[in-house]
Amino acid sequence: MTAVIPTFNEQYGIEWVLRNIPPWVEELVLIDGLSTDQTEALARAIQPKIVVVHQHARGKGAAVRAGFEAATSDIVVMLDADGSTDPREIPRFVGALVAGADFVKGSRSLAGGGSDDFTPLRRLGNRFFVALVRVLFGVRFTDLCYGYVAFWRHHLDALELTSTGFELETALALGAVKARLQIREVPSYELARREGKSNLHAFGDGLGVLREILKRRVTNHPDVPRIELDAVEKPSPQVSLSWLPAGRDRRRVDRRRASCAASWYRGPERRVHQRRQPVRDTVTVYVARTEHRGAPAEHAARAH
């Protein structure tokens, strides 16, 4: 089983997520949208064998699609890096697949599900989209705009994913509907973010969901861009504690250096930055490259 985790500046949540993934999960794929914090370094420190994909295209959908391409296990599970989707629920999703489902989606509306993160606007919007999908597609979903899903990897092409934003969560479910897959909903409890602010914008992303629903209703076989992954060697990222907010525990050496700076001490610590740094080990990063109709798209940027 492969767990696919899209990230963008999620250093406050990624540790909790990775430490709570069941130990029998065979593969972890982290897609990093070029974070500027310690997300990748922390992930590698906790899970040294984690597969890291750099996605230069913006949006959760673009990141997730690249992660799906990197997955190699028979079962793929998608969850968020902010701690809102509980990795301890993974056995529930996998169990439904093993029991005969092709595609499993979490529902916050079933008995045993719920949410600590639903604002009134998000709740109202989700109910509207659920009702709309029931009318247009004739399916009895109880939840729609929720990104906790699992499926057999051999069904990936049948989902015909083209979305680049948060509407991918809807595209996954409707892609399974149009492919006539055996779909099952399981209860899931959405937790509050571990820390930080969500990248979701209720109004703008809601319009994206509406466009996705209408597009799926009228389009049978969209032009699906092909994603290639290029392996690149880069210096191994080093974990720094400088990002810890005030009030959190820091290493004694950090406090000592801060105290020395305040007292104008000019001892050996002053020359630390001048010392020759050791050669760092390298790690492999996969850089996502999108191709449309056989014409490679240029990279937005190179891997660091």
C-alpha cells in the first residue's frame, strides 16, 4: 500500500501524520510544492525511505496527480499533511477495498464520522454539491468535498484526472462514478489542523468544484495530461530548529547561542559559520514534468 501526501509548508503537521501511519504501509510518497519551511527535511528525518516528488505546478490537484504517478503499490491512499485526515483510519479504507470495493471515499456524514474543521460556509457548500451530484449523476453520496480516498492503482487511468486545485477531491469521486467503479463510503472524522492556516479558499475553490461537476457531466473522455517523473540528485536537507515558535522546547545549544549574542560574547560560537562545512549526503528527488499531447511543458523552475 502507498500513502500519497501532498504538502506545502506543513512542517507543523507532517511529523504527527507520519508517526501515526500504520507500520505495515509499504510506501510513502510526499509531494512537495516547493515548500519554504522544514517540511521535506522533517519528513526525511522521520521516514528516511520516503519518496519525495517536487511539483513545480501550483495546486493540490497537480501535486496529487504527480504523487499517484510515483506510487508503485497495488493500493493507493490519499491523505492530507496538516493532520485533518487521521492516518489511523487507513485500515478502514484498505479493509473496504479488500472486501470488494474499487474506490473508497471517506464521509463525515455517516455514523462514526464528523468534523472539527467544518465552518458554516463549508458545510453549506458541501451539502449543496452533494445534492447537485445526486441530481446530475444519480449517486447517493453523503459527502463530496473531502480528500480522504483510497483505490486500487490499476484504476488510476480510468479516473481521468485533469484537475489542478482542490476540486481534485470531487474529480476523484466523479471519475469513479463515470468509470462505473464499485464505490463505497466509510465514516471518517475530520480533525482540526495541527497548526497553521489552510490553503483552502471557500468561495474560489467552491467555484472550482462547481466547474468540475459540470465538466464531468458533459465530458466523457477529457484530454488527460501525462506526468513524467525525472530523478534528480540534491544535497540532503538538514533539519533546523529555528522554525519552532516561541514557547516550544528548543535545544540547550540554541539557548546558549542566543544568550551569548545578547551579552556580546565573542567566543568560538562567533566563528561557527566561518568553519568549513562537511560535504552533505545526497538524496534522490523526483521532479514532476507534465506533457500535453506529446509536447513537454517547460519546467517552472529547476530542482534545488
